[in-house]
Amino acid sequence: MPALFSKPNVPVQKHSEIKTGEAEPRVPPPTGALCGTCAWFYTARSECRFDPPYVLSPGTKTLWPTVSASDWCGRYANVALRAAEEQKRREK
């Protein structure tokens, strides 16, 4: 019986076959949708604040993922649009 979720005829690259320093091909981000211009980007520490922080030690240490201003992920939120939405919410 075939394994669930198996992909037939897809070659699997062994870890030993991966060359050190070989970069994965980068897919270009949507126009202008970079972390540095995202509403979730905390500039002072170069962190993504989309999700809650990760707990490293219960009750003592948490942190958000560190990202580069030139990174992107698909969860982009335009700063101006988010500010306008927040303003509308406050006016209600």
C-alpha cells in the first residue's frame, strides 16, 4: 500500500548532496511588499510583530522573529492602510 502524502517520481535530495553555501532561488516579492515598509515591522529591533512573541523560557524570556528590511513573507500590511483602518475603528 502506498504511503499517505507520498509524491511519486519526485527525486529526493540527500542532505549529503546539498552543497554548502548554495542559495535557494528567490521568488520576487509583490511590488513594494517588503518587511521594511510593512505595518508589522518594528524598526528599532528589526522584528516582525505579526504573531505573538515566542516563549523561550516560561515566565522569563520572549522574542519576536528578527527579519531584514528587504525580506518578505506574504503577510504584508500596508502602513497607511492599517493606520486608516485603525482611525476608522477609533471613530466608531
